[in-house]
Amino acid sequence: MREGDYDAAIPLTGPPEIREFCREANRLAATFKQLSLDNRNLLRKLVSLQDEERRRIARELHDEMGPLLFAVRANATALSENASDSGGPSQGLVEAAEALQQANKRILQGLSPLYLDELGLSGSLDALLRDARKQAPSLRIRSNIGRDLDALDSLLSQTTYRVTQESVTNVLRHANASHMQVSALIDGENLRIEVTDDGPSLPDLKFGRGLTGMSERVRALDGKLELSRENGRTTVCCSLPIHPATLDRS
């Protein structure tokens, strides 16, 4: 029970007092098991509700702010083209409008990847890595993305994408690596995600820069998230159990 294993029953042997003690211990283990299951279901529901709220906010930002920012940039560009001084305030407006569009895009990506529904999980991960290659042309990226990932439900898909996104972002920003390898594959009853880089050091052993939040999210889905350094390579490894309920049969 101390290790969290509530399935192994204590044999009811020995004197009556010992048998009664074992019986009560087994009842306690059954209670702990149910409480653990209830807690896990509650955490999963909480994560699901958070995702729904993030998607709602992201959709509103996309539908409302996107066109407005496009209009601001278009008008600023027209002003700049008509201005006699190409480096004057009108050019500053164009640059500010472009910065706002990029900021809005980053916020949307942080809230929810809106194209998961359109591209599916495998396509979204491919797009994530294409963007990483554009950001870091000198970084050699190898990937192994399972085509069967699209059968996963929304919650597991969101978690897979977020863990991969956060791990890749950490490599781009902090690792100073020359090679990165990304894999996301279904292995039997588990989904396994690995992001490995050959950066010179492990910058933060305490899951900084967003991975702490991912760890809590993974734990809510009864998964594991580990960060390790071995043979000059840093690896983020995530394992998520796949239950029948996590497969989208639609």
C-alpha cells in the first residue's frame, strides 16, 4: 500500500486476531484503490474542462482578433506606402501591427492548437516540426511520428501535442543542440513520446519552462514524464496509457 499497489490482497491466515487485522487491511486497500481511481477521474475531468475553456478562448481570439489585426496591418501598410518618409511613423505602425499578429499567434498556440481537428495529431506534429526547422535551419531534426495517432481522443491528442511542443521549444531555446530526434508512437497499450537532443548540458533538472505543468497534466492521465541525461544526450520521455475510452472511434 505504501507503494500505491492496492491490488495485492493479504492472505487471511494465522490466529483470529491476525486474520481480522488482514481483513481490515484488505478493506482499507480497497478503499484507497477506489479513492485513487476517483481522484484520477476527477483530475482527468479537470484537465478536459481546462482544454475546453482554452479552446473557447483561442477560438474567440482567432475569430475576433485575427481579422482586426489583419485590417490594422493592411491599413498601416497602405499608409506606409503612401508616406513620403519610408522610415517614419507609418513604418513603425506596420512593424507594430506585425508584432501584434505574431504575439496573437503565439498566444493562440499556447492556448490550444486550433488545427488539431483539421490536420489530426500526426499532421499537427509534422507541422510543429516543419516550423521548428524554419526557426533553426542549422538544427538537424529526425522524427518518427505514428500515423495511427489520429485514433486517439481529444484529451490524449492535446496532451501528446503539448508535451512534444514544450519539449521541442525547450530544445530550440535553451539546448544549443545540433541534432534533435522526436518520436511519438503507440506501443501496445501505451503511447510513448521521446524528444532527444545533443545539447552540451541539462539546463534544468526541475522541469522548468513549462514542463512542470505538463508533468501535472500527464499525471492526471495516469502517465509518466521523465527528464534524463545520458551519454551526452538529454531526453524527455513521456508514457501515457491507452485505454479503450481514449480511442476515438468516429
